[in-house]
Amino acid sequence: MLSQRIRIAAPICRLARAMSSSSPTGRGYNVRLQYSPHNAHPSRSLTTGHWVPLLVDVVQDAVKALNSLASNATLLSQLRNSSYMNQVSIPEMHQLLERIGVKATDLNSLNVVHVTGTKGKGSTCAFVDSILREHGVQTLLYTSPHLVRVQERIRLHGKPVGSDLFAKYFWAVWSKLEATKNSTNLIGASMPSYFRYLTLMTFLMALETKASSSCCCFGIGGSYDATNVVPAPTVCGITTMGYDHVNVLGNTLTSITTHKAGIIKHGVPIVSAKQESDEATMVIRDTAQRMNAPLTIARPLSQAFSNGLQATLGLNGDHQQMNAAVAAQIAQIWLGKHRPEAALKEGVLSRPFLDGLAKCRWPGRNQTAIHSSNSNIRLWLDGAHNIESLTACASWISSKIASGAANRERRYLMFNCSHDRDVKTLLKPLVQAHLRHPFDGVVFSPNIVKKSSAYHDIDTSNNQPDDFDAQAWIDANAGIWRQLVQELGGQSTTTNGFLTIDDALEWLAAEQVRQSADQKKPVQFEFFATGSLHLVGGVLRALEIPID
């Protein structure tokens, strides 16, 4: 038994030896050895003269170190206040790559699929990834944000990257940046922001694990996004454009699309969703023409392929039809270049294409689940967070209620959004859904899972600004809801506010029990949560619902 433990622990030893001897969290990595099956709880120490913490501790230290970097909220604030930040963004990223031993031209070997847009970036990338995997391609998918664990942002062959690889590459990048932080002529801070750090780490991992295809989803913009340093992707994609991050990208569709169209590279094929705006279409066409980039405007599967009507999508929602169409065209171009024998013939979707579309999973988007401790509560979760996606979400909610799919006796809505958004604009389509099919109550909560000295969620602690006043935020959002209902002539409904997601879910379960006792029979609840991927992730985490 002892020899078995030593043999299993050996990879952890090798991992630790590759790490820096000191971590920013104050924990040393060269003192003693300890091993625990499944990384759950410490077991007896094995005395070898050196000590390494459990792998789970190494990952937690990595996430704590990641959280010490500038958050996305901080970066957005800097971008709003200084145009200079955009001007140095790409040069800084090139320098950061050089500091970890990577040239930008090295990234061309990753056969990158690069996708931007306002709505549907993640879903489109998930479809592409699923289709390519059905063709036997070894894939790496990089998206943001995560729902529950930061490892979800990097998926190898369809699964979140394992703790061992995450820790290995996190500390490898940290060590390289620490070793060069005193270099002269540094552009920007010695350590990058949260998103930029993960981007560096993903590129290094993709190069060393030799994935056949890497699919990257943009962060915020296009031209100045941290991922926009790949000189020659295999193919690029633009999903539906709309109004998002207007404080950074501009308040017109022309300005926003111009930023996003910065993804287009000279001579690289570009696939675009059919845009709802002539402004956006014109910018995309003009940019593609200027860059001599072959442009494909994706048509619905039923029009683009003779058997398109046979395609079943693994993701819910009518809006996924266009995301799937963009993904199918992107995958066709990628396969045509790297696996020509697998490319589609005569406009017919092959079995791997059909299976890839059907098997695609993307947690937190139009997802249904059952409350983990109360089967009388069904959950409908969608991380929609801009006006376009929330309009689609409201339509999804209404269609499910109208069709009888969401036919339980009581309906409740939970909402939150990030603090730089126009709450009234985002709530309006949900109020309109309420006018069609009234909710029995609306719940507001910040993206805080729990408030407990015994609970610290390191994977989501980077989500809230330091000066956040949760109660004021809840009260303001509830007030906007009531105002909109009154303005639109809707039926008033109870609003409830909670300081944590866990408190809200506990109230919901208790309310279901109370109403069931009053009626002397089980009362069935439908519970819809939307407005933020962080909110949806918090619900999944609080209820311990697996995402894979």
C-alpha cells in the first residue's frame, strides 16, 4: 500500500519541482510531501526529506495568485479613462509573450479559430469545438468567463483542464514573469491583468500540449483584445453584433463593430452571422474587403445544407440556430484546410457534423436543471447579459411557458447584472415577458454565493468591485423593476432581495415547502435565473449542480 501511495504521489512531486520555490500567497513548495486520494483530505505524511502541498492546495494557491492581479472591472475602468491603454494593449501582449518565451508567430501553429461578436461567441465556439472533436481533432477551447471553476475557461478535448495541467502552466508562466519583472522598457505593469494572464497561460499550454486546433473566444473587444495577437488564424468568426461595453467600445454599432472587426486578418477567411443591422454588415464587409479576407455570411442550416432541417442542436433557444450556422461554416473552412478528406461535399452535412451539433453542451446557456435539495423546483438558467441576449432569453422563457414545457404552478424570476450595465434596458424584455406570463415573484441578489467565515469562494472572489454596496444595488434594481412594471401597465408582483445567492435559494426552497403545507399538496415551482453568467454560475455552485 505504501509503494502504491508513493507511485501515485510522484507526479505531484515532479509538478512541484517545476514550480517556483516561493509563491505570492506565502506558501513554500519545498518543505514536505503529503498525499491524499482524490485530493480530498490530507492523509499520513510520507517522509522523503521534502514536502509538497496537496495538488488541490497548489491549485487554490494559483487561483489566489490569479485573484491578486488586476480584475476585468479594474481594466475596464482604466480603458474608459485612458485611450492610451488601448494603444499599448497589443504591444504589451507581444512583450508578455516574449517574456514567457513565446513569439507571436509561434501561435500560427495552433490552427486557431478566432471568434468575436456581442451575442453567442461562447456558444458558437462550443459548436465548432464539438464538430471538430467529432472529426477526431484534438482541441483546446478558451472562453470567458467561468461559471464555477476558473479551469472551465480552458477546455482540452471538451473537458475543463485538469488541476495538474492548470497548476503546472499557471506557475510556469508566473515563474517566467517573475524572472523578468525587473527588465527595462516594460510596457505596462510587471504582471498582467487577470484575463491577460490566463490568455498567456492558455497559449503556452496549447503550444506544449500540441492541440490540433485551438478555438479562442474574444474577451471584450476585438482590435485591442488580449487574444488578438495571433498573426494568421485558420479562420475567424463574427457572431451577432449589438450594444455591449459601450463605455469602452463606443455607443454606436459602427464604432462597436469596428472594434470587433479588428479580428479580421489579411487573407484569413471570415464567417459572419447575418447581422440585424445594416451598419454592422457594412463595417464587416468593408473591413474584409480592405484586408482581402474572403467573407462568408452564414445562412441558416436549412438553407445552407440540403439536409439542414435534420440537424438537432444540443443547445436550447431559437437564437442558437444562427450560432450553429456560423459554427458549421467555420468548421467547414477549418477542415477544408487541415483535414480536406473530411470537408463537406455537395452541401450535405456529414454524420460528424450532425453529431457535433447534437452533442454540443454549453453550461449556463438556456440550461434546465432540478433543484438539488427540492425536486419540486425546476431551474431555467441563462447567462444572458446584454440587451440582445436578454431579449432572446425573454423569448425563450415565454415560449417555454406558452408551450407548456414550463407549466408548473408558481413561477419566480431571479436577476442580477454587472454594475456598468443599463439595468432598466436589460430588465425591460423580462418585464415584457412578465406581462405575457406573470411571475409570482422576482428575486434580486448580487453575484455573491455565500457570506460565511467558513466559506470563501476563491474562483469567484474576483467578480465584485471592492467598494460594492450590495443592499443599495438590490434596492435599486428592485425599484427599477417596479417602475418598469408600472410604466408598461403590468401586474404588480412581489420583489425580494437577498445579500447572497445561497440566501435567495434557501428562501425559494422554504417558500415552496410553506406553500405546499398551506395547500396540503406539493406545489411545483419554475425558477428562472438570468442577467449574468456569474449569477448563473453562483446558482450552480450553491446547489452543487455539476456542469460537466
